[in-house]
Amino acid sequence: PTRIVVVGGVAAGMSAAARARRLDERAQIIVFEKDRYVSFANCGLPYHISGDIRDREDLLVVTPDDLSRRLNLEVYTEHEVIRIDRVAKTVKVRDQRNDSVLKEHYDKLILATGATPLRPSMPGVDHPYIFTLRNIPDMDAIKAVVDAGVFSAIVVGGGYIGVEMAEALRRRGLRVDLVEQSDQIMASLDPEMSRDLAYHMESYGVHVTLGKGVREFRGEDGRVEVRLDEDDVRFADMAILAVGVRPEVKLAREAGLEIGRCGGIRVDVHMRTSDPSIYAAGDAVEVRDAITGEWTLMPLAGPANRQGRIAADHIFGRESRYRRSQGSSILKVFDMTGGGTGVSEKSLRRAGIHYRKVYVHPNGHAAYYPGTHPMHLKLLFTADSGHLLGAQAVGFDGVDKRIDVLATAIHAGMTVYDLEELELSYAPPYGSAKDPVNIAGFVAANLLRGDVTPWYAEEWPALAEQGGVLIDLRTAKEFAAWSIPGAINIPIGELRGRIDELDEYRDNGLYLYCLSGFRSYLGVRQLTQNGFKRVYNLSGGVKTFMAYH
Ligand code: FAD
């Protein structure tokens, strides 16, 4: 029988081991995990700290005993693999309970060693009340301090773990500071899309500081002093460091396996490393970006599970392939949801890929049925064929399903014209007869067909300085409350009767806008059919403009 050794017993490792058993009842499958827990729910850790998941045991999805009984896996916890001998096809394993060392032979080895939280080497970073969160012991340590009744925390890092932890600690009643070095939280989104999430955190009392990095930590036991750029000093009872993860590749590197430019293990489409007897899967590997084709790291649970399964498939002769990674991800921020799939605008710019974009703000479900709010939805697509490149959505209800429909559309290679035609389920509590995904498709297809030419919030104030005339098509009341400086107000209902007023600006370029882009779209259609040539519609309207300025 084939002897498979798996290193790492969480998402990728356990998926590989379980799949291997389903494919071969006779295989000998041995899993080594250096920690005390296997197959636990890392993604659930913040929610036990917050109190949402009350019972700690709920996070321990299966125990080594279950795995032995149900799947006939040999699972050894507190066993660290410390060396791979590729010639002899053996691994050296340290039993941490008694510090003894054993040797195990493999026919196929699967490295699912995951990733480790970054702990930047800076003064004071080893303070006992500075925590990272990756596994059950980390969670227990944080929760013990919170349960003991500390009053305040500083979360360093505005990625999803930082944001989830800020929410968890705030909900436990702590005063929470979130500090992020870049100018936005949730780097997977574009800055204007993440902005409402940061405001929303603030509305719940999380103090969000952007654009300041940590220089050093100080402090005695029980009190952490965090020194930021610009001599900004913060104090708290504890700090959470959530500044990213690094692939855990020590074993692979020492064994001479190929490591990629991003620091992850290089694998082929079957998850095979540079040694055909050794596979790797999960956060430890590099993947190719689905859109740009570049090597990248995408430490997410879905890819980890799929990759583990594919490695096992290939070991048993199946041709399963891991296609590229799309980076579909989603985050709960108090009452809001933000997520994205495919590539962001900033990544497209970096990669030098030509693209077009639209913003729309449809409601999560029918406006007349209670409980809905407009979402920000952004679509990125190719300028010629309209193939989808990326999508992001931020809002309250129905964000998750739109992200997933768009993730499926990107995976299927669809265009914005396909989105116009998608037949999606509808009843008032769940959606609209024209679903937000259809609406994004209409607006994007209108752009590509030349029915309307957009202008973008980031082009202001330059376009006004160049003589462009701004026309606000909202009501007089909306205009009085706030308008883009220099704009002229012509409510959409009055436009037909007042077209003559715009004659003098015929050659200037008319930059129309309204709250979300629909009334101004109607305005563009009226004016272009009246012979105006240079008429543009603000994509996403005031709602997107506000997110930029
Ligand atoms: P891991 O889960 O890290 O498992 C690797 C295991 O290998 C570890 O247990 C480690 O101890 C063990 N190991 C390493 N080296 C050795 C060795 N030499 N010998 C023996 N054992 C070894 N992803 C999402 O998609 N959505 C989410 O909402 C989400 N939330 C998250 C929240 C938190 C707090 C965290 C920490 C992660 C979250 N993730 C989320 C990421 C997701 O958990 C990871 O992508 C996934 O767990 C990766 O699986 P993996 O098996 O590659 O690595």
C-alpha cells in the first residue's frame, strides 16, 4: 500500500489526508502536527474571543480519535517534522512530549505547513501582552487576558484578522485602537471601497488610525506602549499584531525544494513541488493570480482545502488541477459586509493591464421591503471584450451573494454582457427583479456600447479646472444640502425644459452627476440625443465621489 505522510494537520493537510483515504482504503496515511490540535476552525477564532461562538469545543471540528475511527488516519499531535531526507524518502520527527526523535518512511509526502504570523523585528515586540492569532493556544492566551478584564487594546494591522479582532474586542467592551500603516483598511479592496467599512468601525467606537506605522513597543507587564510614526504614542493593556503572514517553508527550503519569489513553495498544477514525490498545499505555497498570471500568495481557507484535495487526487492517479487563484474573500465588520473577487484596480494598474470600471449602488433587496440598504458595487472589466477582471462590494444586506455570483462569473470567463442576461432568483426579501449584478452589467455594457461615457470622482477637480461644467441633476433640496463645488443644479425633471440654458457650454464638456448615477444617466441620454457631444456621467454618483474626497 502507498504510504503517505502529511506534515500539518489543519485545512490543507487534513483535506489531503481525508481525500486520500476516500480514494484508497488500503493506503497508510500518517499525519504529523506539531501543535496539540488538528483540523480546528482557524477562521472561527475571533468569534470565540468575541463571545459569538460560546463553546470552545465547537472550534475543534474533529479530534485525532475521530479521524482514526472514521478515516483510519494515524494522527500524531505534538509531533514536529524537523527534516526531510529526499534520497532515503524519510522524515525525521520530534515527539515534543518527551523530546524523542523518530524516523518515518514515505512514498509520497504532502507539506501543508501553513503560514506563520509576521512579528516584525522591532524594539519591544516580545512584550508578553503583544499577541498574534493563528491557532487555538493563541486564541486561549488572548481570551484569558480579555476575560481577566483588561480595558483597552491596540490592534496593529487593518487586514481581515486585525479588523475581526478589533470588532471582537470592542464587542467585549474594550476601548480599541486600530492602527494601519497604509491609507486604508482591507488592502484586498480598493481604497474608496474600504472607506465605509472604516467609518462603520468608528461608529461602533473603534478608533481607526490610517497612514501610521508602528516604530517600537515599550512598557512593563500589563501595559503596552505603542510608538507610531510622527511621535504618536498610544497606551493599552494589550496589543494584537495582525500585520500579515509568511509561508512556513523552513522544512521545504532545507530539503532543497524550489521556493518562489514571494517566499512560498513552488508547485505545479497538481500541487507537486520540484521533487515529484513531494506535494505541497495551502498557505505554504505560491499560486498564480487568475487575472494577472503573476505568482502571488493567497492565504485563504478555500484554496487550502481544494489544493489539499488535488494533491491527494494526483497521488492516486487523478488528473485534478488547481487553476489559478481568484482571491475571493469576504469580511464582516459589525453590521457591514465587504468583499471582493478577482483583481483590484490598484493591482491592475500595477500590472499595467488596461481596464474599464463602473460603480453602482443598488439595494440589497427590493427597496419597499424592510431592511435593505444600498451597497457600493464596483466592477472591473476589459476595455475591448468586457471580460470581467474583478468585483468588489461593500454594504449591509446581500453583499455576500453578489460577490459569489461575480466570483462564479469570473471563474466562468464571463463578460459584462453575460451579467446583463443572468437570470437570478428574486423575491422582495432577497433581491430585485433587476438584480444588483444585472444592474452592474447594464451600466458596464452601456459604457462599452458607447451609450454613456463616464467620468470618475478622482478626475475632479482637474476636469473643472480645465473648463468642464458640472451639472447636478438632483433635487434643489439635495443640492442645497451638499454639492460638488461649482456645480449648477438642474433637477432631472426640469432638464428637458431648460436644455437651452446649457447651449453656451456646448463645447466645454458637461459633467453630469446625481446621487448614484441613474438620474445623471437619464440626463446624458437626453442631452446626447439633443446634439450635445461632450456629456459625461459621474460613475457611482455622489456616493462614490464621497468615498474619494
Ligand atoms: P494552517 O491552517 O496554518 O495549518 C498548518 C499546520 O501545520 C499548523 O497547525 C502548523 O502547526 C503545522 N505545522 C507547520 N510546520 C510543521 C512541522 N514542521 N511539523 C508538523 N506540523 C507543522 N481564510 C478564509 O478564507 N476566510 C476566513 O474567514 C479566514 N479567517 C481566518 C481567521 C484567522 C484568525 C486565521 C488565523 C486565519 C483565517 N483564514 C481565513 C485563513 C485560513 O485559516 C488559512 O488560509 C488556512 O488555515 C490555511 O490552511 P493550511 O492548512 O495551509 O495552514
